[in-house]
Amino acid sequence: MQNEELRHTQHELDASKALYVDLYDLAPVGYLTVSEHGLIQKANLSAAKMFNLERKNLLQKSISECIFSEDQNIYYLRRKRVINANDIESWDMRMTRSDGSPFWAHLLVTPACNGEIWINMTDITTRKQSEEDLRSYAKRLIEMEESLRKKLATELHDDIGRNLTAIGMNLAIINSNAAVETAAIISARIQDSERLVKEITSTARELMASLRPPVLDDFGLPAAIRWHADLFAKRTGIAVTVVTSEHFPRLETEQETALFRIAQEALMNAAKHAHSERVTVELQKGQSKIELKVADQGKGWIPSSPTQHRESSGWGMKIMRERAELIGGQFQVESAPHKGTLVSVVLPLEGM
């Protein structure tokens, strides 16, 4: 009877082990056990498939051989954090298949015993490619928008501006050469027409400047931000202080455009939502980076709580973040109730 129970228990254990092996091997994600010295001790079939290797050829292989060369430091820094903190970490990085081709993987790394780690690995190459495609599409849309803005501004200047100038000159000539007996009748009409032409001309100039400020192309980012800050202050009554580095360099056109649009949007948000009487804009060049900061002294909000902020402003934040990331910058928002809001962009520079 006792032997029968032992055989039954052994049978259940074997069945459980077989089930565990099946679940481990056939899981849709890759599993690796990596030793303290960086050797792969265990791997399931999904992991071997990701690397285009048979499992036996993956075992005892150094994990560094499976990591894309440019991401080696990322792995070892994060692994050290896992071991030191004895806590789970997750991150995205590039791995390398047996033929040397890279693929993106999401790693969930858990500390085990004796310096070992367990790696749960998911192939996210398709997702990363989709994200890159979306970024490229967004970048193209922004380029098309700026191109259209420039074209419209040019056409307003060349066509409408020229015609308005001609009409104004014609009215002035008619007014100065009208016969005495008719001057009293038409003078008021002509003067009113001249006033309308001046107003339309002023509106057209403002529209041209808002579409694509010539000062940005002609004199660079600091001058463009000062020009817009003056215009913003006159329109809103909000005092704007602009602080820039001396001898600020010219940047790539797309970088100047993106930073200018971010400053514009941040000022607009301050006017719409902050209820601040003063805004400070800082544009500084460090040794290897450009920093743009727009700070208000308004009512503030909680960035992690969308319900604390208006939907339109949230959309503006998304646009600013997208513009910053498309030029390789880092976008950050710091805010708290009654403590104002700070919008900042850090743009790394190479060779400057």
C-alpha cells in the first residue's frame, strides 16, 4: 500500500514537472538564467528562437555576446542595480541574433541566488519600428507645417502686401488731386478707406509674423524669442523677462524652429491657465547642451493628475514634448498647486 502511494506521488511529481517544462519551453516570452559570471545557464525554446540558435548552442554562452555592442553598458549598469538593490528592474535594449542582426527586447530582470539573475525577455522590434515610423511621420508633418507657414507668409508679403501698398498709394493720389468741388464729398470716404488699408496691412503683417517670424530666420533663436515675448506682453499684459547666453550660436533650422514653437506654446499656456503676472524665459548654452526654460508664477497644477489641468493645455504639453523629442531633446514639466509651472527642454549638442 505504501509503495503504491509512493508510485502515485512520483507519478504526480513527474506530471507536474513535465507540465512545468512545457510551460517554460513553450511560453511566448524568452527565459534566461544568467550566472554571476555572465554565462547563460538555462534558456527556454522561445529565447533560443529569438537568437536564431539551438538551445544547446545558447547554453554556457556569455550574455555579452547576445547584447548589441552599443547597449553593453546599459545592461551592466542595470544588472548592477538589480544585484545591489536586490530588486526587479525592467528596461528596453537591443540584443543580437546569431547572424549579428540587432533586435529590440524588453527585459524584466529578477535577482536570484549567488549572483544569478533571471531574465524575462520579450521581442518588441515591431513595436519599436512602429514608434520610429510614427516619429518620422510626426517629424514630416511638422516640416510640412513649417514649409506651409513660410509659403503663406511669403505669399502674403509678396501679393497681398504689395497690392495693399499700391491701393494706399492710389488713394493718397486721388485724395490729393481731387477737385475742390468734389473734395468735400469724397474726402471722408477716401480717408476711411486709407484707414482700412492701414488696418488690413497691420493685420497682414501680424499674420505673416505669426506664420513664420522673419526674425527667426534672419537673426536666430534669442532674437525671435525676445520679439515674441514683447508681442506677447503687449497682447496679454503679462510681463516677460528673457534671459539668454551671450554669443548664443545659430542652431539647425529644425532645432531653432522647434525650440521657438515650444516657447510660444509655453507662453500661451501661461496666459490661458496659469493666471500669472510674470513669466521668465531662459535660453542658455552649456558646454554640450542647450537649455530652454519657461517659468510662470501662477496657480500651478499636478502634472501626474490630468483632471487638474485643462484638456487643451494637456494637448499643448503633448505637442511640446513631441517637438522636443523629434530634435533629440528631453522635455520636462515641473509644477505644484500655487507654486507655478516650469517647462524645460534640454537639447544635447555634438561638436559645439
